[in-house]
Amino acid sequence: MKALIATAPRKAELLDYEDREMAENEVKVKVEFASPKHGTEVVDFRGLSPFIDEDYDTEWQIFKKRGDDEARGVVFGEFNLGNMFVGKITEKGKNVTEYEIGDTVCSYGSIRETQIVNAVDNYKLRKLPEGVSWKNAVCYDPAQFAMSGFRDANVRAGDYVVIIGLGAIGQILIQLAKKAGAGIVIGVDPIKIRRDIAEKHGADYCYDPTACDVGLEIKKATNKMGADSVIETSGSAQALQAALKGIAYGGTISYVAFAKPFPEGLNFGREAHFSNAKIVFSRASNEPNPDYPRWNRKRIEDTCWNLLMSNYIDCEDIIDPVVNFADSAEAYEKYVDQHPDLSIKMGIIVGGEQDV
């Protein structure tokens, strides 16, 4: 059997593996579909993650350098690529009562032909209802970060909402904002196909940041008022500058991106000095949640899963391109790393070759 492994910075390969012995609380899943994470995972893949040589100390809430005798955060040759999988249960341990052989399930996991997963009191192992697309299921993770960013932006009916960066998270945010009754929904992305899909799913305006002054266009579209909320998913310094220009007085910028170091030029003077805006750094997996105890990670996950499985959120256009597992190493390098402009969120057919 094969698994997709990062063997060196920016190098992916399909390598052999053998399954470990399954425990009594676990199930084995034959993977049919999978998908990588296009945001934070690619930073690791490029060897640029702070987690490689540092670790986040939850007690001090700071990054600390790893000791010489400590394992690195990313070990190339062992780094399993991938984020979500969908497949059928083929074996189950004797303590498993909530799942049956033949169930189609989705969970977190790397891109490989089989998965062994805890199936006792594990809400993260989700059963797919009959007839729901696997493409919705593998958007389970980005939907959570979209939901968190949406809630942290305090979007309300009638608001003017801007979503910067129209990858998977941004596309889901477009749908959430429109269906929540936002008065104007604006998408921002330099890639035309992403703007087209956002408009198909409800965006009132979409702007190419390489072709216009986005902050000014936001003010024009909102009769000079600006956006009540800007949700920034791209991690670009120019995007944050545009958000600061386009935000309404007292508005909120929900910063979802895991940003890289900003180059010289980001200016917190100019419009930012006058707007009285709030910047909230948003992350679905932070505990306690900003709205704890009413909201926590499990409630976010439950809510997103229900929205996906009911087709309230439609991810059919978000999973693009779709490739076969045999081609996944080259495709990962091409679509996730080298040419992200050619993809939104890559899907992988693991259980057999198909014309794609």
C-alpha cells in the first residue's frame, strides 16, 4: 500500500507502508477519496513553518525553540501529507458499537489507501448520509475555520461583508454570508475562476486586487460607508492593507489566515489610524472558544457537519481539480505548492482510477 509523504521540502512521493495492528476500539477504513489542506500544510511542506524548530508552549502562550535533543516539528521522509479522507469501514474491533462494516465515514487523516481510527466516543469520525457528495465531506475542516472566522467577524443580517481570499475557506464564507442575510457580499481574489465561483454562489461583487484599488472599490460599493466586516483568509500584506482601507468606522477584521512574516510596507497609519477598527485573530481550534461555554470546538464541528450534510453549504465547485491517487505526488507539487492559482482545493480519488 502507498501513502503520500513529503520526503524533502517541496518534494512529495508515494511510499510503501504496512498497517499496524488494529486495537479493539478501532476500525479500519478503505479510503476512497481524500484531500490535502492548502493553507498551513503547504507552509510545512515548503519547510517554512515555525513549528519545525519551535513549539507553541500553551502554558506561556509563546513559541519556544526546540531543544537539540527534541524531535523537529516536521520530519521530512515521515511527514504524511493530507487532511481529510472518506471511505468504507472494512474491519472493526470488538468494542466498536456505533459503526458497522460497510459504513461510509469521514475523518481527519493523511492521504493513503487505508486508515485505522478510534471508533469509540470519537465524534470526529463522521458517518455520511446516503447521497451526500464526498466533496462536501472533505470540506469538513475548511468549513470549521470559515465558521469560526464568520462568527468572530460578528456578521449580522444586512451587514456589508468582504471575504478576501477565495480558496475553500473563502468560498464557504461567501455562502455563509449570503445565506445569513448580509446586505452586500464582496469577494476578493486575483484568480478569475475563483471569482466566478464566488459570484455563482452569491457574491454581489468580486474584485481582482491586481487590477483595482480594493479598499476604494469596497467604499464605492457600500456608498462610502465601508464594510461592517472583512474576513481575511489570504495572509497577504496587501490584503490586510486593503481591508484597513475598506473597513467601515468601528468595523471588524476577522483574520483567519496563518500569515507569513509581512514585508516592509504594511502601514497602520493612514486609514487604519482613523477607522477605529478591530482586528480579531480567528482560529476554530482555540479553546476556550471566544463564546465559551456556549460554543466550543465540538459545537463548531457539529454545526459545520450538519450544514455540509444537508447541502446548505455546496462544495461541488470548491473541489478542483480532482486527480487520481497514482498521480497525487506530482499533482500535490503542482496544484498545492507550485501553482496554487490552478486549484481551489484538490480532491484525490484513492479507491480506483477514474477519468478526471
